[in-house]
Amino acid sequence: MELKLGTRQAGFMDGIYVPLITPFDAAGSVDFDALHDLAGSLLADGVAGFVALGTTGEPATLSEAERDEVVAVCAKLGAPLLVGAGGSGTDATIEAVRRLPSGVTAMVMVPPYLRPGPAGVLAHFRAVAAASPVPIVVYHVPYRTGQALDTPTLLELAAIPGVAGLKLAGGPISGDTIELLGAVPAGFSVLGGDDAVISPLLALGACGGILASAHVDTAAFVELHAAWRAGDVGRARPLGHRLAGLARALFAEPNPAVIKAVLHAEGRIPSPAVRLPLLPASPEALAAVARFRELHRPARF
């Protein structure tokens, strides 16, 4: 059977996942009720699942008790859940994944800062996956880790037992990206993590995306995924162009400040606050998102 553009065998995960923000109330405490309600609204708009304690959730600014409660709130929703776990050291990462509740998937970043090289990265993930009670999704984000991995190394990661997927946030699409998406084993999930280029990644065969921008205009991101899965280029291409522009506006300042400002302006979270060292979004950034959405509002018939 001839495959349509943008289709591929479904992997371990498929669809649009939202790396949840952590809402704060006016006093600066985590608002767990707002987190629950926000996640519920995203589910109603069709997202496949969530990431808790991803970069968008500001986990480095949360206490251990706050992080545990964020995971507990998200787990109660019953949707597929990835949880950001670990750091630079292998032993600490193993300890973190062992603390996760059953039924979740651990999202583990390529070791940042230390830059152990491809062989060290592979040894790290072999050790973590062997010790982990839950599946592992590798988070490859070179502009944060300082270490880019080539296609052969990424394919070796995909072959490690217990490694079920890859969040790919490598920046602009290159020949290496195309080679990787054409060579990953059946059942292995590659999910785009660079919001502005999710449409071409889906066209090339990515299973879905982990997209902070999907807090906003959620149903449109879900529709984009469905359009590429169906091979409906005429529907997917203009929608992808619009959502790429939205993503750029939402990432004009450090994530998740602008997204939080938009959600607060819409009355969906109680405060736009972020915790230091992040700063709140500027009024200009919020206004730019509003202007973009008004100029590119979908036609209604």
C-alpha cells in the first residue's frame, strides 16, 4: 500500500503533547487547581497527553514537594503523561526515574553542561534505561545541552531496550533530520520539540509533537497533526504556516513567560507570574501575540 505524505506507523506515542506550564497564584504559590483545570481544557481540545516538569513547567524553580504534587495532579487526569527527570549525572538521573509513579514515561535530557560525547551519552542512557521501572523518552535539545548528536548516535539510542521515543528539538530541519526520520525503527516515536517547525517534521513522518505553543490555539495544533496523518496537504500547509508564526510570537521572550501572559489574559490561569531568574513577559510581547492572532484569525463560514 502506498503511504501518503506525512503518514507512518504509529509509535509508542502519537499526537500533540503539551509540556504544561506551572500556574502560580497572586502570592506566588503553585495553583494546583488551576493546573488541573488548564490540563482538562487542553484534553477537551484533543491533545494526546502531557509533559509534567518539562522546561516549560519551570521545574528548577519548584521545591521537591511542589514537583511531586504537580506530577500527582497530572497523573490523576488519566491521560498519557511524561515526566521530566534527571540531569547531568547518571546516578542522580537513575534515582529520579526510580521515584516516578508507575504508568508514566520518563523524559530524560541528553546530559547537559558536562558534554560527555556520544559514547558517554550512550553509556548514560543504557544505564538509566536498564535501571528505570518506566519507559524513557530521550530529550535532544542541543541549544540547551551544548551537545549535538549525529544520526548514527540517535539511532543507537533508539535501539536501547527501554528507550521508547525521542523529543527532537535540534533547530532547523536538515538532511540529518530527514535521514533520522527515514531510519527509526517501527514503533519508536519521534516527536518534534521545536514548535515553529512542527509542520514540516510531521510531513516528514514525525509521530507528533511536544509543543508549549499548543497551550494556545490547541485545537489548531491537533488539527495540524490530523491533517498530516491523513496526507491532506491542502489543509495542513496553510495551517502549519499560521501556527509557525504563532509559535515565533509565543517564544519572542524566554519560555514560558509569553505563554503564561496569554493564558492569564484569556482568564485561564490566575497570574502571569514566573519565578526568577525568569522575568514576566513584556506588554509588547503580549500585544504582538494578540496582533498576530487577529491578523491570522481563521475564516468563519
